[in-house]
Amino acid sequence: MKRTLQSIVFSFAISALAHAAPNFTGEWKMNVAKSEYGPVPAPTELTRSIKHADPNLDIKTFQKTAQGDINTELKYTTDGKPCVNKINGADSKGTAKWQGDNLIIESTREFQGMELQSKETWTLSDGGKTLTIANHITVPQGEFDLKLVLEKQ
């Protein structure tokens, strides 16, 4: 009986180790045709460089927009601990945590005198070659959704 119980515990431990969380590391480029920006003007170009060594997640983004070029650099830990980043000189407070194979990043920041809340759901598909970010945004005027589809370069 002891041996059977040990075998069961060992099997669970091995299966838990075999199911590692997705890794988002890579150079990514937005697929404009597959992305959806809803009421917000889409950038003409968006690239993202991600370094992911769980729990550390470093994100560098470049966007080319009608208003000019925008560079952002964000750092999170995927253990749900609060992180503070600077976006356009303002604090952006957020957390990143796993929900199954999806990464959920929730953040709040000031934007043009109003509070902007964002909930991003990151999903990898196509054998890790496509990163889809579903973003639900809340502002005082209402809520809307964006979908950003990035392809690994």
C-alpha cells in the first residue's frame, strides 16, 4: 500500500513539472490585419521585445502612430505582486499573474487627466508563434476592447 501511494504522489509531481507555463520571450511584430483597435486609432507599426524568465517579465514596445513614435518599457513579475512602471512620466500600477496557460496583466494609470484601467489576457498559439493580447479598457466614459495579434519574428 505504501508503495502505491508513493507511486501516485510521484506521478502527480512529474506531471506538474511537465506542464510548464508558456514563455513569451521573443521579438514580436503586430499583424495589423488581424488586430482590432475598436474606437482607438491603430498604430501603423508596433513591435515588442519580450524577455520572460518566470517570474520576471520585461516588455519593450515601439509604436509608430499619427502623433509620433512611442517607446515604453514595462517590468512585471508573474507572481501577482504589485509593480509600478512609468508611462509618459506617469505611474502605472499593475499586477501580472497566471490563469491557467494565460497571463493576466491588470493595470491602472492616469491618462489625459482621467483614470485608465486595463485588463490584458495574453495567449500563445500556433506553437508559440502567435501572441494574442485581448485588452479590456475602462475609462470614465465607458469600456471597450482591443485585440492585438503579434507574430514572432
